[in-house]
Amino acid sequence: MPGARPAPTFTIDGAYDFTKEDLDTWDAAGSGSTFRKYYPQDEDLMRKYGLDPARKPKVLTIPDAEQLPGYTPQYSLKNMLEELRRFDAASSLAGMS
């Protein structure tokens, strides 16, 4: 589509909410179905900010960090959605959205 901006990509630190099976069969039940399995209440919020809930996450590893004693991935899509909900609420209160 001419002039369309690519959807933003978010990198999280490796705490994935989806199982390997979810990732291997992403959206087998239809567009956005895997996202809705975990976050049905957040689909409209994602779309409001130009994020595609049907887009399959890319699993990234952080080999150097994973070697550190005590390193445990903690930030996930769930955390990003919590932040987006807070941003959206604050924007709504400020009359920005």
C-alpha cells in the first residue's frame, strides 16, 4: 500500500507469554486468534495504536545476557500492554486520544 507506514516493532527482553506450540501454529484458528487467546480485552487497544495483533512475534534470544548469573527475562508483551493501557488512560484524561 503506497504511503503506508510499517507497523512498529517492539523488542522485549525475552519473557514470552506464548508457548512454543502457539508460535508454531500462529493464528491457525484465524487472524488474531492467538493474541486473543491471551489478551482478548486488548485487541482494540492494539489496533487503536496501529499495532497488529495478528502479527506473529519474533522470538529473540539474548545469549550474552542469558549467561549472566541470576538473569531472568522479565519484560513481555503483557508488560507492554499494561504500559499501553496506562498511556491510553492518561491520554484520554488529557484529551489527547
